[in-house]
Amino acid sequence: MGALLLYCGSAVLCQSPPATQQRGCPPYTLPNAALPVEQVVRKLQEKNAERAAALAQYEATRVYRMQYRGFPSDREAEMVVHVDYHAPNSKEFRVVSQTGSKFIIEHVFKKLLEGEQEAADEENRRHTALTAENYDFTSAGYEDAADGGQYVLNLLPKTKNKFLYRGKIWVDAKDFAVVRIKGEPGKNPSFWIKRTEIEHSYVKVNDFWLPAENRTESVLRLGGVANLSIQYKDYSVTRATALQGIKDGGEAVKPSPAAEPGR
């Protein structure tokens, strides 16, 4: 059980309200709705870099919840954490409250926070970012949603890495920001885990797309199931600079290296 719980925690680090397609909505068309995959990916990387450079500081609240059902016993826990982010990669965590299984709190939730500090290293972020360096992208269509059009792209990791995804992403057609990720780890981290499903959603706060909710469901080969969720709320962007945008001709202003969505 320990390996399963630790993986459930680490899986959600690899760095969107949920953006689902609405039935009955009128067709939504943008001038750039027919962009090829390569251009969508390039613009996604450029805009991620721009937003990462502009976001200097924010505060937020997270609610970690986990429910495990199976061998050797059922367990569940909840922990509320206040987060203070300072660019480029510093996060201060303050535990507000915690209830339930001490094992989950100490070996999953708090390990998550420790691992997030390590994952913030620039080299680690570069190897896990949604970029052409780490993934092959192919088109899975274009969807209309209540907030506008979204490109849907298939993700295929170029290396076997448990912090990468195999699945799909939904990219806002106007901001070129990831609004949803759905898939599985690029590499199964343990023989004892039979299947893991991951879903992240992002929300726009001012000019920035930040995590809204992460959900991970892992099925153990012995029959147990672990459900881990992280809810992000009460965002307050306390320091930021104006976004510089994309120059004519499609060349991005280069403020900093590309960053993973949902930092």
C-alpha cells in the first residue's frame, strides 16, 4: 500500500474550471481554428513562457483528499494547505488543518509537498514540460465549448517517465493555454499498480491559467483502489507584470524558458 500511496502523490505533481464540451452550443469558430498541430504546440510553448515570466507572486489554498479502499484496511484523510508562490520557483506551504489517517497525511500529502519543491528545479521542469522536446503531439480534433474553441491534442511521451503523460490535452484556442489534461503515466512506477488514470483541470485567474483540480485514481493488483484529489481555490495574484504577447510573424518575446502549465 505504501508504494501505491507514494505514487498517487507524485503523479499529480507533473504539473486547469474544467472545460468540457457543451452539447447544444452553437458552432464556435476562430480565425486560427485551422492551425496545424505544430503551430498550436509552438504557440502553447511561447505563451506558457510568457505567462511564467509575468507571474511573480500569488497565494492560494489547496485541499488534499485521499480515500483508499482495500487491503490491508480502508483509510482516508484530508489536509488544507495555504500556498505562497514567489517566482521563479519558490513555494512556501503552511498546513492549516489535517484530519484522518496519519499514514496518508505523513506519507502522501506531506511527501507531495516535499516532492513539489524538488520538482520546481529548472532542469526537472524542463524535462517534464508540455513541449516538443518531451512529447510527440498529434491532432485529436477541435471542440466547441461554452468559453470558446479548444484544440484537442494527443500526447505521446518521447521517454518512459512516470512524470510524463500518455493521453490528451485540451488547449484554449485564444490564449493557447492548457485547460484540461486526461491520461495515464508515461511509465507504470510499480508492479503493484495495475492501472492509473489522471485528470487535471485549469482555471483562468486574471491573465494566468492555474490549477483548479487534480484527480488520480490508482487500481492495485491486489484489488485496492486509491482516489486522490487536490482542489485549488482562493487564488490571489499579488504581483505580476503585463503580458508582452506574441510579436508579428509568430516570434515570441523571450522572457524566460518555457514552463509547465499550472505552476
